[in-house]
Amino acid sequence: MASIERGPDFIRAIVERHLAEGRYREVVTRFPPEPNGYLHIGHAQAIGVDFGIAREFGGRCHLRFDDTNPITEEGRYAAAMQEDIRWLGHDWGEHLYYASDYFERMYEAGRTLIRKGKAYVDSQTEEEIRAGRGTVTEPGVPSPYRDRSVEENLDLFARMRAGEFPDGAHVLRGKIDMASPNMVMRDPVFYRIRHAHHYRTGDDWCIYPLYDFAHCLEDAFEGITHSICTLEFENNREIYDWILDEVGFEEPRTHQYEFARLNIEYTLLSKRKLIRLVNEGHVSGWDDPRMPTVAGLRRRGVTPEAIQAFVQMVGVTKVDARTDFGKLEYAIRDDLNSRAPRVMAVLRPLKVVITNFPEGRVEALEAPLYPHDVPLEDTRTIPFSRELFIDREDFMEDPPEDFFRLAPGREVRLRYAYFLRCDEVVRDPRTGDVVELRCTYDPDTRGGSAPDGRKVRGTIHWVSSEQSIPLEVRLYDRLFRTADPDDVPEGGDFLDNLNPDSLEVVTRARGEPWLAGTGPGERVQFERLGYFVTDLRDSRGGSDAGSDGGLVFNRIVTLRDSWARKVARSTADQAEDTKRPKGAEKMPRSEADGGEGRPRGSARGGAREDRDGARRVDPELAVRFERYTAEVGLTEEEADVLSGDRALSDLFEAAVATHDNPRGVASWIVNELPRELDAGLVSESGLEGEALGALVALTDSGALSRTGAREVFSILVARGGDPDALMDAMGLRQVSDPEAFRALVAAAVVDNPEKAAEYRAGKVGLMGFFMGQVMREVGGAADPQVVRALLERELGEGEGA
Ligand code: ATP
Ligand code: MG
């Protein structure tokens, strides 16, 4: 079991050990952005680590602006960063700091090093200094100024500060080792002259410290214990320690720990590069919904919870890797699935006239906003009339056999309404374009099923033309067309890799009337099209729009579930190869095509055809599809996946027979299973319906968190087992009632009698250790304040006994 159990990541393990050893009284971390741009999702990961660790171990996290470079920094960036961090759900309390507030103390540290003979003023030019550094294979040569006297160095350093010299005349350097194998240690530059205005200190200073000198001191001044940064600073750890030791900071002082920075495919995460996209007009601003900035993601409609889930999925490691873009989309979808109401909109309207529906009549249909909810509560009214709009992609004049949407002579279901048959196609006589469909509806099919039991294969969305409202819809694609945007030929530029089609504006979309009430930032699902949000700036009531403007929707993410498709494919491959009818042959389809879920010519996504094919050859599956949508309350997408393959469908049936929560079970099969299976087959996995039902029952009862359940699920898929036993073996049983909670706290104290005694003897720093013990037991899912209070009482009581 040890190999499966996922312990804390390596940084948390270090922190826990330090607290257990009593090395620090309390964990103190910091998030130290340079205010030279906007925060991006990579920073969100660092923020999650820095603030998360502090929270979990009952310590604190400082927000510190690392504003030691006067050239690039601006107050507006610092303000925007604070807004973003708050929005992500973190709070630094009173611990907001600026590196520039330490300039005087840093200067003093420089003098200390000079006095100890550990730093000198160098008067070489920048080029001379660089040339003198040597290379990885050759040692550097000492500067001719290296042996200046302490007095001369102190005098020159003071005059540098006083502004007597122009930029570049002198620098302060550490006197370390010009032959060090670590280039960073070859007399690094600590200070340089820059006659520049600083956004906070104004013209007080004309010398500014460099990162290597400043950062460790900032950490030490603030009493940071764990200075967590990204791997590219690994070589700088040596100078970090050297400076703190030489300046005289004693153990237990701060130390630096590095983890792999976040990289995402098709995405750039570097403020320096993102700023070019903004300044050179390739995007509309830092909050352009295509930007990987926190502000961009927010405007795109992504929630802080989705970002958090994504960052957790990626984890904290020492291995540099590029994360699949699909993981981010998955996290976004997973989060929106439960919170976004479902409504209908049509992107590219095609007029439908129902010839047997009376002119002037409007029927009011009730439809649920959250079809997942049982019992259905929130509903809205959709008007149904003689003239409708459907999406152009849902009609084909000469379709292949496996096109299950509207075509001449074919019948489909209009979502929440009736069966509709297309009788006649009207064209524009000049262009030949299809401009109108003349159709008939079957009045006996209201609600979507026919009394005579006849079936239709497809359900499409629609709006009533007269009552529908105009929408502008912005569809986004990835900003770069290469997985690694920095991968350019000699002399090229990352801008060459920009995707020219990353934004498509659809100006003539129509939405159902319910949408008229949506304010800026509201998220919805347009059925079959994706998740959308009203634009915070340009939609009615937004910051750049009047209250009487039009509605503007951003597509947050498509509904495509490439995972579900993988499952259906792999299982279909195994079971259906011989039975598959000719028309339902798998179409070769690139990831990129299905990938953006943009309906093209034919049916959406390859797997839909596979699954429709499966339902054709296995009538039981067709029956189940109907039942899943009509009676069980699954969404169309879920029903499609769960009735599109016999093995999957049987798994679902068995799970629901064990625990009657079909929506809960469906969500695991549709959303989680594909991720675990990857390309494997469901029949070869260890997952049994009964176990899945039991797992869902455990989450429903609150015994298992969603995160914990994922870990158990992972094992069930890999090798099967009993969820209840696995949960206990893995220490995942969740504390949902206060009594059990107290028991945990008491156990932490009883299990560590020596530590408890030390604490009671005055070593109060051990509180962090106990916090860590309890927080780990509850998987971080507890209020640290409450844990601390309970622990204090528990440890205090022992004293009296
Ligand atoms: P950029 O190149 O985007 O400006 P940076 O590292 O210079 O990045 P800082 O403002 O100095 O930006 O970063 C603040 C903190 O965020 C640092 O601790 C840094 O290690 C961390 N960080 C920056 N980028 C990432 C990333 N892609 N993934 C994880 N952490 C990151
Ligand atoms: Mg930086």
C-alpha cells in the first residue's frame, strides 16, 4: 500500500519534519512577486504552495513586493496583484511588505560585508566584468580592483549612494571565488548605480540591490522560515546561504527550497513576454480572456476553485514538465458542471418555420435550469412558436447516414419541446444558400417522447425567433499554435507562433429570453455549445459598457469531453468491432478538430457516432438512453456516454443498483474514469459497479472528501477492492462531526507524548507540528483556527492533570 499512498509533497514533508524537530516556532512563508506585470497561472501555483503551506501548518504567509528594480516596476501592478491574490482566496492579513522598505538595512548589510573584507567596489565596465567571469570550463580572472582596502571600499560605496557617480561607474561585488564551479559565486554584483525614479522611494536612492543580494536579506529580515521558489533558482541557493551566513544571520534562519515551475502547453508563462503581447497589441490587455493571467482567466469566466483544483492536479514536484492544456480545461469543466445553469442559445441562426403550428400562438414550456438537480426546483419558461432558429451546424442537406440531426425528411427532438420533421428547404435564389427550413412538428410529442413509442436519434437546441434576444458571442482558441510557444527557429520570435484564429466573434447569435437578466460575470451553459460567461467589461452593466448595452458572452470552455471519448472508443474497439455497422465506422479525426468542439460539417466529435452506432445494434442501449434522459435525470451528454457502450452502461447500472444516486455515479464514470483509464479498457480495469456505488455512498455520507474519493477511485480502477477498507487503509476517512474531530486532536497529542511534554515545558513552537498532524489527517479540510484552539485546549488540559 505504501507505493499508492500519496503523502505530502516533498516541500510539505520538509516543513513537517522541521516542525517536528522543533527547529522553527512557526512556519513563515512568503509570496514575493516583482510588480512588473500581472500575475499568471504559474504564480497561482506558487501562491497555492506558499499560502497553502502556511495555512495548513498554522503559520503565516507574507505578501512581499520584490520591488528592487526601479526601471520596470509600477504601483498599478502591485495593486492588481493584490486584487488577484484576494480573488484566488488568500489573505496576508497585516503582513504586506515591500522590499524597497528595506533599502537602508540592505545598504547596512553591504557595509557589513565590506568591513569583513567580503565585498568590494569594482570600477570595471559591465563588459569587463562579464568577460572576467570566465566560462563553465574556465575560471574567471580577478578584477584589478578586487583588493581595494576596506576604507576605500566604504568611502566609494558611500559616494555611490550619495550620487557622485554616473550609472555604470562602479558596482559593489561580493568577494567570493572567481574559480567557483558555480558561476553565481564568481564575485556576484550586489549593487549597481541607477539614477532612476522608484515608484515608492522616489529619488531617495540611486543605487539598487540585485536579486541575489536582496532576496535572502528580505527573507531574513522578515523571519521567513521556508523560502520557496522555482527550480531556476537552484544555483542561487549557494549565494543565498553565503550572504546570510556572512552578514551574520544565525540558525535557525531561512532556507531556500525549489520546485518545478508550471508550464502549460500552448501557453506562455512569463511576465516579460506577456507584457509584449499587451504592449504590442496582440491582445486587448492584461485581462484579455485568452491571456493566462489571473485577470484574463477571471474575465474568461474561470473560477478560483477551478484554478485551485488544477494546481492541485499538477502538484508540487522537482521535475520540469509541460502540463497538458486539457487538464486545465478539465478542471474548469468539472467545476462549472455543478454551478452553471443550462440554457439555450443559437450561434449561427437558421430559420425554421413550423407550417402546422398556428400563426401568432406562443406556447410556454417549463424547463429546468439545473437538469441535474433532484428534485427539480429552478425552472424557466421557454417560448415556443411557429418560427424558430436552430444552429446551422445542426442541419445538413445531404447528410451521411450517421448524421442524427436535422435533414430533409428526418425527424429530431427539439430540446424540451417536440419532435420536428424537415419537409422542405428554401434557398436564396441568387446565392443558393439555405435560408429557411419548412418543417412540421408532432403535437403529441410534447416533452420529447412519442406516445406511439417511435424514437428519434438526435436532440437539438433552438430558440423562438421573435422572443429570442440578440447576443454577441466570443469564441476563444489557444493563443499559440505550438505546444511550446518559445520553440522558434534561429532568429525567430515567440510572436511568430501566435494563433491567428484565437478569437472568433459571432455577432448574430440569439439566446432564449431568460438570458436577458444576466449581469456581468454570470456563468451559464449553452446546451451542446459549452460554458459561457457574460463579459465583465463589455456586456450590459460591465465596466466598459452602459447598463443599456447588449449582452456579450465569452466562451469559457467547450463541453467536449475527450476523456469520455477515449473510454467509449477503447471499449467500442474491444466489443463492437465485428458488430459495428458500416455507417458507424470510426472517422479519423484529429485531436485538434474534435479538440475545439466546434461543430463542423458532420456530427460533433467522433465518439458520438460510435455511441449512436452502438445504440443501433443494441436496442437495450437505445432504451437506456431514453430512460437516462427522461427518467433518471441525466444530461444528454451523460446519457449519451453511459448508453453508448455496453460495458460502461452495465457498470453504471450495477453501481446505481448498489447506491441509488444515478447522477453521482454518472459523474464518476463520465468525468473521472477516462482520466484514470487513460487509453486502457474498462473491462480490464479493476472497477466493479458495486464498488463504485459504495464509493459514491461514502462521499454522499461525508465520510470521504471528493479529493480523497479520487485517490480511492484511482486504486479501484487500477486493481479493484473495497472502498471502505481502502479509505481507512489510506487514512482518508473524513471527520464530519465535531466529536470525531476532537478525537483526532486528542489522538495527535496521545500519539506524541514526548512532543506534548516538550510543548508543556514551554516549547510552544511545537504547535505547528501538532497542527500538521491533525491537518494531514483531515486532508487539509479543516479550519486551522479551530484546530489550533482545540489543540491548545488539549495540550493545556494535560498540564493540569
Ligand atoms: P515571470 O518570468 O513571469 O516574470 P518571475 O519568476 O520573474 O516570473 P516573480 O514575480 O519574480 O516572477 O515570481 C514570484 C514568484 O512566483 C516566484 O517565487 C516564482 O518562483 C514564482 N513563479 C513565477 N512563475 C512561476 C511558474 N510558472 N510556476 C510556478 N511558480 C512561478
Ligand atoms: Mg522574477
